Amino acid sequence: MTEKQAQTTANIVMAAAAFGAAVFVLRDPKRRRLAWQVTRQYLAGPAAVWTAATVRRAWDESGHAARG
């Protein structure tokens, strides 16, 4: 098996596992609510901080000085 074939196989296995997990979670209302709560918390916390840091870094690298 070549490295490309191994990567393709691994990608297919990972996609199937992710799809299976999504079906498992979304079929049960309790798990679905928990998944949405965790998603909202992530988007309000770490994802927002990462986005702000990325925008700030891009602004700094563009050569513009921050005013303030």
C-alpha cells in the first residue's frame, strides 16, 4: 500500500466515523441538546478568542498601526 492509498483509506474511515457519530448524537434529543450547548459555548469562547487574535495578527502584519 502506498502512502497516498493509506491516506485515502484513513480519510474514508475518519469520514465514516464522523458521520456515524453525528447520526448517533442527532437521533437522540438529549444528546442533540447537549451538542448544541457545547457548540454554542465553544463559539462564544475559544472560537471567538481565536478569531479575534487572527484578525489582530492579520491587521498587524498588514502594516497598519493600531490606534489607541
